[in-house]
Amino acid sequence: MTMLSRRRGVELPAARWERGPFGNSARSASYSCAIAGPGGGLALKASVVLALPTTMEPTVVACSDVLVENPQAWAAALGPGRDTRLGLDEVQDVLLTTWETAAELLPDLVGDPAGPSWAAPPTTELRMACEQPADNGVLTALDSLVDLASLGTNDGGTKSVMTVTITGTPAMERAERRRLLREALVHMAREFGYVDAEVGLL
């Protein structure tokens, strides 16, 4: 979150991490931090969650996300003339960092993520989504908040959600993760109608 604001010429450091909002127990932990707008309303928010196996859920689940909760509040905090629409390069940097957090930093809190034997192939879901509906109740189109022009035209119309699932070991070198991320984004874009997407366009 700090990086996104800094790229717009404003230093808005994230507040300290707080417990919640998903509850904490002996087998799970969740923390979040936020950047508020001038009126105190939420502008940006980051969350992390780690859940260990239970008798009902035999897998380790780790999640990390960054949310633009209120573009207007973020714009007000940034000041006049700052655009809050994200570039695709920024989305890649956010996805790379959140993926590293979920795949390596969080699991490392309870042990070496490269050490255990896998009961099933580990999977990672990367996701871009507009989750808040507009005034008419319809979810906002992604391209209104993220500049997707470099992917080309979308033959299937606008999308509010795009996801891709990667199967593979969570721990890897950053250069390899970045390469895999770019390939996954191209695959995702094509699956959701951006049929001209190429790695070289990202």
C-alpha cells in the first residue's frame, strides 16, 4: 500500500498491523493494516490470514491481499491531480508481493515451507476483483480501476473478476516467481477474453 501511494508522489505509510478481521485461534491467525482518507474513512487495506490443518480441513491455507477500499478516499489522501487507477505493472508488483507473503513468509512462521512432504499438489490462486457494486447494484468493471489496455481488446465484454490457479511448489526464487506470474497473467487474460495478450505486452 505504501508503494502504491509512493508511486504517486505521496508518502502514506501503512498503519501498524492489527488483529483481525477473520479471528485468531490456536490454529489460525489474521492481521490487517489500513491507510485512511482525510475524513478517517478507509482508503486502502491489506490483510493476511494463515490457517493450519484441522480435522475438517486437512490443508494449510495462507492468504494475502491488498484492497483499494475507497478510490475517492485514497484520492483525497493523495491530494489533487493524483490518479488512483492502477497500472498493470503495479498490479503485477502487488500480486508478486502478496504471493511471496502467502507462499513463503506466512508458512515460514510455523516451519520451513520447503520441508514438509505434500499430501497433494499445492495450489495458488491469483485474483483481481472489483467486489463492491456500483450505485446500480452491478459490480464495477475491472478496467475502470485497472488500466488493462496493454492486454488488447476483450471479445467477451468487461469483467469484474479475473482469476488464475497455479499448481507448483510455493517456495521459489523471486526471478522464477516473476516469470511464472507473467505467464499466469497472460493465461488468465486469454481465458477471460483478452485473446491477444502476450508476455511481451505486460
